[in-house]
Amino acid sequence: MAIRYLKEGKTQTARAEDDAEVRKNVEAILASIETEGDGAVRRLSEKFDNYSPPAFRLSQSEIDALMAQVSTRDMADLKFAQEQVRNFAQIQRDSMLDVEVETLPGVILGHKNIPVQSVGCYVPGGKFPMVASAHMSVATASVAGVPRIVAATPPFKGAPNPAVVAAMHLGGAHEIYVLGGIQAVGAMAVGTQTIEPVHMLVGPGNAYVAEAKRQLYGRVGIDLFAGPTETMVIADESVDAEICATDLLGQAEHGYNSPAILLTNSETLARDTLREIDRLLAILPTADTASVSWRDYGEVIVCDSYDEMLQVADDIASEHVQVMTDRDDWFLENMTCYGALFLGARTNVANGDKVIGTNHTLPTKKAGRYTGGLWVGKFLKTHSYQKVMTDEAAAMIGAYGSRLCMLEGFVGHAEQCNVRVRRYGGQNVPYGAAAE
């Protein structure tokens, strides 16, 4: 195997040191929220966002006033995007059926899909107002039937962002808070004097938000670890450097630590893309951000074969994987570890992020090895139940259960079965013995 790196980003050691610093800071901030509640939340908002309103929760009149500021065209575009997300989420929801089946005569087993009862949806927006994240979390939770949807977003340039608030409200949020970062997810998970805690946290965010969710997991559920965005372009000579460079920098502009990787079997395309990235960074309005991400986290990897490209791609397990080759469907059939695939040059990650209908909250930092992205099913809990309807079934299952419990040494367990055998089967089973 001949895998060559024409460009590498920060070492794993350096990245681990960054993560350790984030972990320490997040732990201290969450402890202050738990101890002080609203006081800590306000202090943190003042410190990080320079924002301290009379109340962080928006009233209905404030929501109405903010929505009135959204232009007719922007509102129409927002509604169109939200409709696409809702439609696909509804299709997914309709695929998840409650079941009930008689597995043996008189034995009924089933499961019900029950919505999580309260969800905190974090919508990033301090650097860029992430309108689309409101569709992905709030609207999808609404399709799932979550009865209490709490949404939080940071102030944008010192005030609530009208378009983000409109998307939250139209998506079905029951409570909207203008709060950012750790103080937002911490307050929703832990609860304060004025914010009732939720059962689950969802939504993307920066490294601090992702780490806060990780530390809060167990106390509340989370969707997945969705930290700084990642993108990978898998390309061969069926496409050119301009489209590869554009797709890489289009995601690198998210933040200062957004990995962007070109994986190709063409060294010519790789070198042309490196030159094209330099050209675009000279004219891209968000180059101040994108150039830092590209410098520290950008990579260009050249492989000898498609099989090698597949192996490297699955090992990296990137959040977004843009496939532009002469065999896109081959990658669809064979890739196993990623957040979402974007197949063909006509497709792009930005469409997935904003409008096409699939959810853009996706696993990062190799989490695609064990989970997919946010979808309507994440807001549903599948709970099983059982019913034994006849005396004969109670005695028959009880006899099996009794013997299997005794095999493990659980006498009390066995007696739970035996009492049914005696009562419904007419057999006299001594206490502590296995039913024959």
C-alpha cells in the first residue's frame, strides 16, 4: 500500500492537548452552573457573549417582533427548507412501526415507539447564525411528537437573530432562550431556578458544546457527539481542482478547527487542488477562518487505488463525505463509517446542510464508526412489553423460566416462575426447586 500525504494537519498529540484543555474548562463551567444556577448562566453569558437581557427566555411578543424583521423572501426560503426536512423526517417516522405479535399460543410480545418527553435543542449562532440547525433539531423533534421542545441559540452581534428565532418558532419550539455555548446546554441539562431540565440534548456546536454534551451524557441523553464540522472529498480525475477546492473550503470556513481532507488517486488532481485552494483563499470573504482550519487541519492524501481510498475513508470516518468519482455507487455500497454521503458532482454538502432534507447534525471525531446522524428516531424510545394470556402459556413459559433461573443460581427468580406454574398449571413445585 502506498498512501502519501501531500499535506498534513496538526499531530494527534497536539489535538489531544487541545481536547484536554477543553475538557478541563468545560468541567469547571458545568460545576458552576450546577452550584449557582441562573447566576452562573448570566455571568457566563456576559463573559462570553456580552449579553445580559432582563430574561433569557423570549416572550411570545418578542418572538413575533423578531419574526416581523425577517424579509418575505427569507421567510419563504426558510419555510421551504423546513418543509423538506419535515417531509423526510415524516417518511422516516412512518417507517418505524409499533409491533405486537403472538409468538407462542397465549404469549404476546410487542414494542411501542414513545417520544422523549423533553428535549433541549442547541442551535449554534455566535459566529454564523445557523438557521438550518433549527430545522434539523426542533422541526425533527416536532415530527417525532416530543411534548416539550426547548431551543437555545446564542445572541448574534449582541441581539437575538430574527431568522434563527423564526426557524425555531416555526419548527415547533415551546420555549426559546437566547443563550450560547456551555451555559446553554448546561442550563438545559442541569436546570436552573428558571429553566426546567430536559431529558435529552441535541444539536451541533463547537468543541466546548460537544465536550459539555459528553460530560452531561448519562445525566441526560444526547443525540451524538457533533463537534466542529469535518469534510472529506473523495475524488478522481473525473472532476477538477476547482470543485474539489470549493467543497473543502466551503466547510473549512465553519471554524478554526474544522478538518478538511482531500482523498484521491490522482497526484495531479491533488497538486492542482492545493494550488486552487491558495487561489480561493486570496478572495474568499471568510478566509480568515477557513485559512486557519486549512493550515492546521487540512490534509491531502494520495492513494494508488480505489480500494486504498475506501480503506482510508472508513478509517477516518469523516462527518461529511463528498464522493466525486467514476464509481460513486461503489462507494455507497462499500463504505461503512461516515456521517453522511454526498454522491456525485451535482451534489454538495451545503445542500445537505441547509435545504435538501436530510439531517445535518452528524457524528464527528470517528463517531461514525458506531452511530449515524440525528434523525427522527433519535427522539423516540422503543419500549417492549409482554402479556401472557392463557393459563397454559403461563405454566409452560414458567417451567422453562424456572429451570433457566436455577441454572444461574437465582432461586428467587425461579420462584417468580414457580408460583405461576402452581397457580395456573396445577403443579406442586416446592419453593427453591425447578419446575419440571
